[in-house]
Amino acid sequence: MPGTRLDETFARLKGKGRAALVTFITAGDPDYRTSLDLLRALPEAGADVIELGMPFSDPMADGPAIQASSLRALKGGQTLRKTLEMVRGFRQQNSETPLVLMGYFNPIYIYGAESFVADAASAGVDGLIVVDVPPEADDELCIPAMAAGLNFIRLATPTTDDRRLPAVLANTSGFVYYVSIAGITGTRAPDVEAVKANVNRIKAQTTLPVCVGFGVKSPEQVAAIGAYADGVVVGSALVNALADSLDSSGAAQPSTVTAVTGLVARLAGRAMNTGAPPFERISA
């Protein structure tokens, strides 16, 4: 696979000696227009890579916050086609920031995997994280995605032992997503030293960047994990910031976008609109 936006971004950040800040939001949460405005605002706030969630009614790996965000988006009429249209809208203004779709296979299966891969690539998607498609089913989605120029990103977990890890890494590209806790998103804080040991174990078997997510909420956690990982993923904290900004009926307020981008800026260690550099590596 030729060099992708993900490859270029991680190489550039490695040259600067720092990790990537990877931000997650759910497409269509709480409505299409607000979600697109937020998506477009994330890079300026400090996001180096964006994960855009594909709403699904039964997101089994996600905690209450992201489950609720999916339900808000679905209630607002978000579909997979609208999510791809949102990516196209983002690409009208941003041709540099890598964007990865994250979710589950069911909506892709209903859409048609072959059509989805073609449409995702055409829209400007850079990669896919589909948490319920194992390596044994690579022919279903992973191989077609790679053929279309999309990175296929796998998750490794605390229970992925050295016997299983080669299968996880076999067709992975872009980066490896290390799940820092055994459980669902946003429910527990990661043990930094245990995560560091597992990241080093994965790095011993691959040259791909390793990003760490699940349970990362604070600037201190971002900085500590960014000292040894290639990227730090923050999702539930951003989704909670969005949810807290909504009115009593669940509708967006004028402050909704800035509630999220302000948190991204703090996580990135930068002041909004000042051009200050994102967070730097610190000693673990």
C-alpha cells in the first residue's frame, strides 16, 4: 500500500518527537450540522487524527457515553450514507488530517461491503476500525479495504497474548490501536505502567505506530501515555463534553462545538487560536 495520510502524519510527528492526539466523536451527534461543524473544528483545536464513529444501535465495545451518543445520532436521522457525506463535507475544507471510521460490521453489511469500501475511499476516508471483524474474516472487509487504499486498523487488548498478536498484526496498517483496559470504553482509568509494558511488547513485533485508547480523559494521562506511545486516543471524555452542553431536550446549544474543541485544546496542551504547539512528550 502506498503512503497514506496516516503514514505521513505519524512520520511527521515522530520527526517532531511527539505522539499524535487522536480524537473520537460520533457522526451525527447530536445532529448532522453540529456534528459536521465540530468535525471541521477539531484539527485547529489540536486533533492530529480523527476517529469518526459510525452510529449503531448495539455498540458492544462502547460504554454508556458513546452508546448514548449513537442513540442521539440515530434518533436525529444519521445513517451510514450521511456519515460518508459528512466525510465529503470535511474534505471540502481539509485535505490533510487523517480520518478513520470506527464502528461495527452490521451497518456495513447492510450497506454492502464492496459498495461501502468504494464509497468510503471516494469520500476521503483514510482507514477503518471495525471492532467485531476478526482476522479470520479478513476476506469480508479487510482485504477489500486495503485494495481500495484504506488502512485497516486492528485492536489489541490486555488479553491479546503473544500467540494471538501475529494474527492481529498480519493485515493491519496505519496504526495498531491498543485498548488500555479490559472492558468497555470510558469506564476505568488505564494503569500507565501496565499499558507501557504492553505497548513495548507490541512494538517488539511491528514497526507500525501504536496508539492507546479507552479510559483516557485528562491532559495528564495524555502526556504520560504520549511519552511512550505513538498516539493517544480520547473519545468518551469528548462525547461527555458534548452531552453536557446540550439543552434539556438534547438539542445543541451555541456552546456545543466549543465545549468539545476547548477540551481538545486542553488535552493537546495548546491555547485555542494561538498557534501554540500541541503537547510534547514528557518522561514517563
